[in-house]
Amino acid sequence: MKLIVSGHDLSEVVEKITWSGDTKQVARELSFTVAHKADDPYLPKVKIDEGDPAQLLSDSGDILFLGPVFDIELSASGSVISYTALDFLFYINNSEISCIFDGTPEEITAQICGELGIPLGAAAQTGIHVYMPCLGKGAYQAIMAAYTAASRQNGKKYIPVMRADKLHIIEKGALCGVILDGSYNLTEASYSSSLRDMVNRVAITDKNGNQISVVEDAEPRQEYGTVQKVLQQEDGEDASSQARSLLKTFTQSASVTAVGDVRAVSGYAVIVQEATTGLYGKFYIESDSHTFEDGKHEMQLTLEFELMMDEQEIEQAEGG
């Protein structure tokens, strides 16, 4: 693993590197600490400023991360300086646009990238037309709102990722090729389940609050009791489909610690085989943290059982 900042290889002075991502935080993050002792003449001196480009390269030379340094932390008594860089999704996530879009999500993404000066690698092709007023809306929210509209028609899930300096919109949940097995590369695993978020009955009402239909899970209601939500039907929307999406019995989650593999990142899926927790099969990575320290690479993954998408709603406008 190699860390390069402003063209300088920091292999001799970097103490710890953490490379992480979360499907809910959008931009991936690179944190690293550099040894610093002002009175040590033998320790190489490194000058890193805010905005300096940071790259993390794999052993094969592939760019795992590229983005500017945003945060610098040091203290008078400390022996290290801490730095944090974010990839270029930061700019999409923190920018706003004002436009009425009329096209496919892939066309809308290209238009937004062009306005913000972010190179577009590839955007998942949907061929689904979307009319979307985005007046003062976040650029990330606009992209995801367009793909949310497509997802509700084709059932696919999407997520944005940066590859070097280019934005890609990919289908979420593809297997990354990593198999985690309790007998050799999986060092810790945990599993939890809960009924706290249970919903097993949804009453659908008109805009005046009059109940017009009900969607329910009869068996969980009988076994665990009734938790009901009320959904107001909007003009032109499939309320029954929305109601079914609200039904839930168990909330399940899992996390694992394993020998690091750079392919295991948020938005993709891994295979897990672990006897004690009963975790067997395909799981979706919702967050990941890879730590490189003392020549070792360890990763911690938060896993989900269902493939979910960061859905964003499209603003409605008259005539839309």
C-alpha cells in the first residue's frame, strides 16, 4: 500500500492509514497520521496543506482513493499530525443546482457533472424518462432522485462512487469477489435482530383521512401483535406498492472484522460463512473501514440483509 500526497511518497513517515466509506455519507474518506517531531533531525519533514491531493494506491498500483486534504490536526505535545481527505463526491454532495430536468437519470447525471466540472466515467443506463424540477436542490439529491424514479420502475438499486477523479453510477449490491470464512480470514462477527421497527399493518387513506384499503402481514400480526402505520394516497401514485414497502417484521444487522481486502467496499456485496452467528450467504456492505498499520491490513464491515437504496424524492411542480 502506498500513500502519495502532492506527489510525495509518505511511506517512510506515515504511521496509520484508515480508508473508509458509508452508503449514507456519500464521499469516501482517507485519514492518516504522519510522525512529527520538530527536534528530531533524522525524521523526514513533511509539509501538507489543505487542498493538497492525496492518493492511496494498492500494491498493484491501482488508485483506491483520490481527493484533497480537508482537515489537519496537531498539538504541541503530540508526536503525529492527523490528516483527513475526502474524494470528489464531496463537491457533488455539498453543491446545489437550480434546473428543471427532462430526460433519463443518466442524462441528468451528465448534465449535473458538466455544470459542476466533475468528470463522468459512466452512469448506469436506465432508458427511463424523468421530469424533475430541481430548484435550489442538492446535486447529490437530484442525481439520486432521478435514479430513485427509475428504481421504482425497474426494481434496481443504484449508488454513486468515485473511481479516481471520475463519477460512476453503478447498480448497488454486485458481488465484489470477497468470501469471508470463519475458518481462515474472518476474525470476528456479530449479529443482531429486533422487533422494535416492526410494521405489519398499513391503512391507506384518501386526502381527507378516510380509510380506503388496508395492506397487512397477517401471520406476524397474529404472532407478535399489531403495529399500524397510516399512508395517505397521493394522486397518480401506487399506494398499495408503497404500503407493502413499509411492512417489516425483523430488523437484522451484522458486522464483521476480517483480514483486509480492498475489493470489499460500501455498495458491493460479500459472501460470509460463519457458524457461530449463523451468517451464511450474500450480504450487502453498508459501511467499511480499512486500516493499514504496521504492515497489516484489517477491515471492519457493517452488513445488511436487504438491498436498500438512498431514495430521494422528486419535487412536484404544476404541469410536471
